[in-house]
Amino acid sequence: MAKNHANSVKDDELYEELRDKEGYSKEKAARIANAQANDSQHPSKKGGKQPPYEDWTKDELYDRAQELDIDGRSDMSKDELIDALRG
């Protein structure tokens, strides 16, 4: 049975599944569970029109990492930048 997370989590069962089975952080699991519980949000729909990170150049990935203030970005490879941006 799912734990009661008070008012902060709207869908306890989904939250627990995301935490336990998927390994999501508390914050990410709560955001997804709350978005799924809200009829005005559609978290399962594809987001923006940007191409996948694999299609970006390393410089573009670096610039995005800089915007997000990701530590250690200057020493990262393209694959590491992608992982950090998705992190």
C-alpha cells in the first residue's frame, strides 16, 4: 500500500512506483505524480520541438549546460554532457 505523503503528492501510488521501481528522485517523482493527477496537464505528451540531444553539437550541448550552470561541464565529453543535461 502506498504511503501517505500529505498534500504535497497527489498520487501516492504513482509516486511510490516511480521512487521504488524507476529510481526517480523524490522531487522528480512528486512532479510527475502531481502532473498526472492534474487533468489540465499532459505530462505524457511530447514536449518542445527541439531535436534530441544526440543531434546537437558538443558546443551546443556545452552552451545549454552553461545556461543550466552544470558543474564540470568544461571537462565533459559529448555523452557526459547529454547525461548531465538529462540528469
